[in-house]
Amino acid sequence: MTDLTHFDGNGAAHMVDVSGKAVTDRIAVAEGRVSMSSETLAIVTEGTARKGDVAGVARLAGIMGAKRTADLIPLCHPLPLSKVSIDIAPAPELPGLTVTATVGTTGQTGVEMEALTAVSVACLTIYDMLKAAQKDMVIGPVQLVSKTGGKSGDWQAKAP
């Protein structure tokens, strides 16, 4: 367990001490998908959802999710976020929607969890907004696409 920073030498969970880490600009990008029928996707692209603007509401939910990550994930540090952007795009090849979150901060720890939380909450909101039309939508995969800054440097997911 020594490679896992959220566990101490005895295997007990603890919040990582980041006080000795350098303050750097950090950005993380995460992506997720919501697969649905072509008919349900048309509800989104044509703007006919009974609950309103699916992408607009999901975008706001994703931003709120990023801001609340430390409240949801027990060992995450509360961070002052300098940027949270959510892009929701139709993906006819799924069919469905692709959700991309970009989160930034200047600090001593990264924003990977905030980006992943933003995508997850946005995807769950899309499901909630459309569940009356289709209950068997599928969320996923949700994954980190890239991150910059910090001690470990830049990282990019391998292309599938």
C-alpha cells in the first residue's frame, strides 16, 4: 500500500499532506458518454425535452458537481477552482451525448477528481432529464483524458 498516497504506513486512510508541494497551474480534462436511442437523442438536439434544455441544465449540474467534489469524495482537498467548463455534444455514432469537462486551478494538488465528478454529475443529470423517454440509457465510460501541472507532470490518456 505504500504506492497509494491516501493510506498511511499502517494502511489507514488519511488525507494527503500537500503543504510541501509547489503551487502550480493545474488543468484536468475528463470525458464521459451517455448512450441512448436515436429517438431520445433527437429530443435533445431538437430541444423538445419536457423538462427543458437538457444540455444547459446538465452543464450547470456539472459545474456545481466540480465545485462540490470535496463534499462528495472523502479524501479530496477543497480547492479554489479557477475554471470549470463543460461541453456537451451530440454523438450520432453512439447514438448519444459526449460530455467533456475541463477544470483548472492554481494550487498544490490536482483537479482530476473535480473533472471526473463534473462529467459524472452532468451525465447523471442527462439521464434524469431524459429518463421519461428512455430508462435503459447507458452512462460510460467516464475517464480522465489529460492533466497538466504538478509534481508528476503532464499526462495524456492513450488513444483507444
